[in-house]
Amino acid sequence: MISSTRAEIITIGDEILFGQIIDTNTQWIGTQLTDIGIRPTRKTSVGDNKQDILSAFTEASQRASVIIVTGGLGPTRDDITKHTFCEYFHTELEINQDALALVTSFFAKRGRVMTELNIQQAALPKNCTYIPNLWGTAPGMWFEKDNVVYVSLPGVPYEMKNLMEHEILPRLKARFSTTIIQHKSIRTIGIGESFLAEKIADWETALPEHIKLAYLPHFGQVRLRLTGTGTDQGILDRDLQAQVSAVTPLIEEFIFGYDLDELETVVGSLLKENNATLGTAESCTGGYVASRITSVSGSSQYFEGSVVSYSNAVKTNVLGVKKETLLEFGAVSEQTAREMAEGARKVLNTTFAIATTGIAGPDGGTPDKPVGTVWIACATPNETFTQLLSLRNDRKINIELTSSYALNLLRKTILKGNLIVQG
Amino acid sequence: MISSTRAEIITIGDEILFGQIIDTNTQWIGTQLTDIGIRPTRKTSVGDNKQDILSAFTEASQRASVIIVTGGLGPTRDDITKHTFCEYFHTELEINQDALALVTSFFAKRGRVMTELNIQQAALPKNCTYIPNLWGTAPGMWFEKDNVVYVSLPGVPYEMKNLMEHEILPRLKARFSTTIIQHKSIRTIGIGESFLAEKIADWETALPEHIKLAYLPHFGQVRLRLTGTGTDQGILDRDLQAQVSAVTPLIEEFIFGYDLDELETVVGSLLKENNATLGTAESCTGGYVASRITSVSGSSQYFEGSVVSYSNAVKTNVLGVKKETLLEFGAVSEQTAREMAEGARKVLNTTFAIATTGIAGPDGGTPDKPVGTVWIACATPNETFTQLLSLRNDRKINIELTSSYALNLLRKTILKGNLIVQG
């Protein structure tokens, strides 16, 4: 096994250490490096403290050939990355004229006045290669020393991603890529990690040396990720595909997709294939199912809309749920879920409609219907399917799980209609 | 200034390095440690590789007194944390009878069969203090060596958080807390970081040594975070509050809240204070505004529901937008936004309604109405206010920004009605 180029990612900022923001940058950088065969081996977050940053640079340079640094480049005073690079490389800042021209035009285009702080954003360590940032005001920087590449990027995700995609990844690829790391994922819902593991134990034991398996549980789903390493793309693809084909029959009823598939994209494709349309009627999910569906670009092709019926009044007045149903069975009941789905199909004029009603928590539970009691329904032109969920004590988790199970109920309903046998 | 206890957080798992999951654990741990006066100074992520984990332990133990380790404790084979602790402490695993009893009862209660993998979860390094996990099957562990505390927790957020809250934080607090770190945040919307910085430059320069300022931009908002360090809670509170009071008048029109306030909680409080109700009519946000509002526990007190009118048919049939309006001005227009908001007020029978319609992207833009063109509206019993937004090229960002600006428009509208002068 040829070991690939090792990379480390360093994020700078007290806000990350103190937990004031969630860092999503390093996750994305990890996927991008992996895709070009550079192996992320460590991520480090340090605060806005020069000594801590210097020691993180020194340590990383002893282990890795690529060091990606994000954050600490904004115009305000808490940002010290550039000064620290100067100290690290024994150099100083000077205004880079190209960077200044770009930042000037950035402000001119937007008709905004440039401040002294913005001008200082064009001051760069003398030894850096300037990487123009067309998406913001803080330039990217590329340094090389003792065969280690240091890349410094702003922490704003939109700017960082564009700089990586357009400038940094092509350069890194040209310079380092040799071995290939490839992933295949199998995405399941409705089975726990250890039960899944039992079902595929023999297959897992027989995996070849160059293919590694990880279980990634997330809100009722478990993703099985196969990571293959090799030097020949074709052979690696074939080996991974063979393993996917071998494991699929063992757990088929739980698989909803592969690789980048999400329930909302899988459901979207099924709807398009069937020339069908969808609406939702949401109580406990409060619009979250609709928002997942519409997070997919092009969803207007099959998604008509939603009625979020948080109150009983909206359930009866807009969706046509019968008052007697609410009185007799309550808002959280199979009957109400059914009438919500059927009402949404009618009022939104769609092929299918899914409905959710439940007690998300933390309040509102009763001995009969504790927090986490949820009914979901899926109405079709012919009949309506319902399902009872017994979830957790956590509002956010309950909303996430309900939305996933509702999308999965729709998925299985559509597949059943096509006589494709699935779980 | 007494320096506080330093802590480092180590996460274990290839899935984090490769970017297969977003790590939210360390963010949360960072806030919790900070709250008890323990300063997070570094976060490190390493893969499922014994050598990398060992070197992370060794390095962290040279810098910090508290090391929190998460991940790598699941039942499946890719998890190696416990074995690595054994090697690090020169000890071995043995079945802990208390842990075994707990894991057995965990499965019994759920009527599930325990597998051999689950039994092995009760095997712990001999030198650890066993921390019972009442929320899952992987025990917590507490180690001490050379005045450094090592805590090992499962990576599942729900289990990790409960273990931290109920077991780990109280022990850490009892043992280490001396100095106090306190935060105050001022939350703004509608002004960029550097413009904010210019407005408060003099105030920032005059901040005392023990209070530090950070700018935390996030989706159209900038949070100003003041971090104070001291030994007397009362004095620190007073000092921080004085700074908040001093800076507020300089930027009042942009402030929507403080500390943990979010637009959805601020708006919720305003609605409750005014005995008012709310509905939404959403096109480009696809239910995301409703889902933000209902993410707040207790929102059923003021939130009636939403009509997500993704198609023109739903706009006319459910919300009563005139066909002529759509023909003459288009779905993305001031007129349509206005009629959507007014229609939602009627059909959902609410005091206020907010509406969104725009081109989220990446497709659907025209020269006249490029991607990022969005109209929002807020209907009240007396009149309807509208606002044009010119946003970005990114679907997710546009949905986020639109939802925030729509909530902010509602906030300002309610405040105006109360004759409270705000921006």
C-alpha cells in the first residue's frame, strides 16, 4: 500500500474553541482533499493566540506535506493569522498591489465605501504567493518551505469553498496526487448500528486489506462507508463496486440509496420518474419536511407545496380535518394523520401527500401519548398508509427523525406502487 | 490575570477527517467547558489510527490539565479508542460488572437481543473510573495520570451531552474551577463586519485588558462576542454589562438581541407580549421560515401555520393570489409577495403573516431577475410592508438569508406598531 500525501487542517479562532460557532469548513475540506487522493490525517483548532498558532504550524509541518489554514483573515482586530505567518516565516507584511486592486474593485462594484481596515486586507507576508479571492475581500495565500505547502484561506465558508475549488485544489492535485482514495457509501434507515453489524459480519470479516468499512449513524440512518486505497482508478472502482454488490442483498430492505443520495433526492427522482407531484401536511415537523424537499434544486418540478397546520384551526379550515376526528381521537392520532394527508392531496392537488402529527417535546406529553409519539401518513390516489413512531425526548431529534421516516414512507409507497419489491 | 485551567478536546474517527460527518460535539463541549471557567485551548481530530491517537494524547497531556476525548467507542470494529487507552496507560481491558449490568438492562428494557459486540462494550481499561451511561451502551471513562484528567465519551451527541451534563461537568467543576470566563453577545443583522467595526472603533480601542471582543459573522448576521476573565462573578458581570450598555447606542438599529437570542425566539417573545399570532406564506424558502419558528418549544402559542406555495397553483388556489398579478408581475414580485402575505393572514386567520418569494438558484435567474432576487412581505391588520433583497448565487445561503430578513422584517414591524423606535 503506497501511503498518500498527508494533510493537516488548522482552524484559527477563539469562536471555534469556545463553541460560539460550528465549524463546517474542515468537514468540507476533508472531503475535497480525500477526493484528490490527499489524506487528511489531523485537524487542529487553536485560538487567536500567536504562540498556539505558531506551535500548531511547527507540529503540523513535522507530520504533513500540506497544511490548510482557515480563519483569522477578516478585517477586524481579533484576526491575527497574517502577522503570525510573518513571524513563522521571519518576514513582514507589505501591500500587494494586485490584492489592493481587487479589493478596491470589489467595493466599487457594490457601491460601498472602502475603509482603512479593508485596505489592510491587501497587506500580505512578503514570501507568499498571492491567491486572488474573487468572492470576498480577504486574499488567499500559498507558502512553501522545506517541501511543505501552507495554504491560508478566509474562514467565511462561501469564500473558502470558492478559493479551494478554483485555485487551491487544482494546484494541490497537480503537485501531490499519486495514490487514489475512493469512497462508496451505502445508506440505510430503520436499523441500528449493532444490528446492521451482525447482519453483515461475515461479509465484513472477508473484506480485502485495501478496503476499510466505517459505520456512520446519523438521525435514524446508518451510512456504511467503504474506503478503498489503490493506484489504479479502474481496479479500485471495480473492487468497491463488487463489495457493494455483495453486501446489498444482506440488508436490501433498509437501503434507501448510495453515495450522495439523501432521502429528499431519492424521493425527488422517484417522483420525477413517475410524473407524480407531492405536497405535505405538517404539524409537529412545522415545515421541516417541505424545507428538506425544497432544499433540492429543481424540486419545483414535483413539489407543489405544503400546509403547515400547527393549530387545530388550520387543520380543519385549510386541510378539512373533521372536528369530530380531532375531538374523538385527538390531533396526534392515526385518524388525524390520515385526514391531514388526504386533505393536503386535495387542497394542493397532488399525486401524493405526506402528513406528520406528533408530540415533538419537550412539553405536551401525556401518559397515553408521551413525548415522541408521532403519526405519519402517506396518501396516494388509491389508499392512505399510516405509521406510528415512538421517538425520543429531544425536540430537534424528533423533528429530524419524523421527517426522515415520513420521506421513507413515501419512498416505500411509491416503490410498492411500481411493484418493485423493497422493504 | 490568573490563567484558567487549559483543556483540549480530541475527536477520534476517520469519518470526521474525511469529512463524512460534521462534528458538532466539540462546539458544544467548548461552550460547556467555557461556562465552568475551563478554557478550551485546542481541538484535535485524528483518524482511527493507534499511532496518531497516541501522539495526540501525549502532546495534549504536555499542554493541558483536562483532555476530553470523544468517539471511537461504538460496538463496531472501526472503533479503537479503548485499546489505545490501554496501550497509553500500559494496562489491559477487563469486563466491568457494573457496566455489563447496565448494558444488559438497557437491552432488556427495549426488548432487544444483546449481541457479543454489545457485551464487549462493557470491557474497560483496568485503570479507568467507570462512568455509567444511562443513555446508550458505550460507557464513559475517567482517567488520571500525572495531574492530567482524561475523559472518554461516546461520539453519539445525545449520549455525550447527557454524560457531560450529569457526570463529567460536575466533577470537572469541583476539581478545577477557579477563574471565571464569562461571555456577553450582542447580535446584529443587516450590517457587514467591517462597517460594524468602523462604527464601534473608539469603543473597541477603549476596552479594558480583561475584556476581549470577537466578530462572528454568520448568514447576514454579525455577533459581537465579549469575553471577560476574572475571579469575581459580580464584578465581571458588572464590567461586561457596562460595555454592552456603552456599545448599544452606537449600533442600536442593527441589534436584534443579546446572548442566546435568535431571531425566531425574539419574534416569538414579541408575539406573545402582544397576544398576536403568526402565519407564513413561503415560496423560495419552502417551509424553512416555519421550521425555524417551530424549532422553538412553545411556538404553538403564537404560530398557527404556513402555506408553502411552491407552485403558482397553490399561490392562487390556497392563498388567493390573483392570476392577473402573477401574469403581469410574475411570481417573484412585490405585488405577489404582498398578496401572499395578505392571503396567508386571511386563510390562516392570524394577526401577522410573512411571505417570501424569490429565485433561490442555482437555476431560474433572468437578466431582469437574477438568482438571489427575493421579495419579502409582512402583512399586519392595518397595512403590508415589503422589502426587496438582492442576495447571492448560493441556494442554501439565499434560503437562510431570506428567512432571517423575513423574521427581522416582522420584528421591526411589531416594534413599530408599539411605537418603540428601532431600526
